[in-house]
Amino acid sequence: MRKIVIAGNWKMNKTVAESVKLAAEVVAAAKDIKTVTVAIAPTYLALAKVAEVVAGSNVKLAAQDVHWENQGAFTGKVSADMLKEIGVDFVIIGHSEQRTYFGETDATVNKKVRKVQSLGMTPIICIGETLDERKSGQLESVLTRQVNGAYDGLSGDDALRTVIAYEPVWAIGTGVTASDDEAQQAHAFVRGLLATLYGDHVAQSISIQYGGSMKPENAAGLLAQADIDGGLIGGAALKADSFLGIITPGESLNK
């Protein structure tokens, strides 16, 4: 049975003090959640303080990115062992904003996935097409390239220790959401790619989140789809009540 995984990506929002406050509100709001894996991803600066807030709760800690090298002369970057030391459980890798603005490639995604897994953390691997790519019929080729690149050299056991976030780039932060059917079709295609790589058992065991303007108003419809196993949430995760409004519909689903 796949887990519903709902992670709040706070992006470049909230000071450390604001992050601590929001984390405490999320912990309180989610205290009765039993079947959904809940995670929050504050900025690097706030991770250590937020780690103290979520310790002992049912809310997991996520980081927004990582570097693939152990340590060294990489100004402005953070290594996986630094994240591990403060209790990070999940690491978001390959987010479209990293790909668009900061030179992320399928090859660097793969390096990061391997590094994160080597220290026992779970990568949330982001994939997704731009509007131009979708309109020009490249959806399947883009997703195929990104999945094959991210999972290059990973065993079936490695694959089982990943989460995928399908995030149509045209729906991120725009208020435009893929329809339930559009999202489901993309998720089913991605699961088919995983089945080709690892067989049906592995493919059916990997949680695939939807990312792209998911909010309380549309969460239930998206989460009810057969191949959508949670969400990577941006704006709606910046308030505890709206974040809980996305988590709650997933609580009753068993996939």
C-alpha cells in the first residue's frame, strides 16, 4: 500500500522566527493525522530551529535542495551530511525552479539522489513539463528523459526509497491547476515508466505526488485519483489551516 505523502515547500519565505511559529502551528494542526506522511521544508537558515519544533511529532523535516559533494569549496551550498545531522528526513531534488534558474540538470539530480540515499534520507524527485513542451506534444518525452535520468543506475531497492513529485511547470505558483484527469494521466504515465525500469511491484509501491497549485479546494479531487499519492505544496503550505485542508482529504484514502 502506497503512502500519501504531503510536503510543504516553503521556498524563499518566512524568517527563522516566522518558520518556527508556522512549524509549531503545523505540528498542532496535524497531531491527529495517522495515515498521511506530513513534511515541511523551510529555508536552510530555519532548518535547525524547525527541527527542534518537529522533534517527537508526526511532522517530518524536509530540505529544499542539497549539493552532491561531501564538503568543499562550493560557496553557498549545503551538503547532505549537514542535513542529516540536524534530522532532515526528505530532500526535494530537481524542483523546476532549480532547473529553470540555477542550472539543475538530469545528471545533477541523479548525483543528488544518490548522495541523499547514501545517508538514509528520502529524495523527493521533481519532474514536469513546461507549457510549451505540453502544447508541442513533448509531455511524454520530457517525463521519460527526466525519470530515466533521475533513476540512472539505481536498483529496485533504491527506487523504493524515493518519492516522485510530478509538477507541471505551467501550474506552479500560477493558480492554474492541472485538471484531475490531466494530472492522473501524467501520473499513470510516470508509473508506467517506473514499471518499465523496475517491474510492476516497485512501480506500484512508489508514491507520486502532484505539485502545482494544489489547495484545499481541489485537493480531494486530485488525491482521489488512482495514481496521485499526495502533494508537494507551495503557497497553500504557508498557512497551517490551508495546509491541513490539503492533508485531511488524504487521511481517508488507502491506495
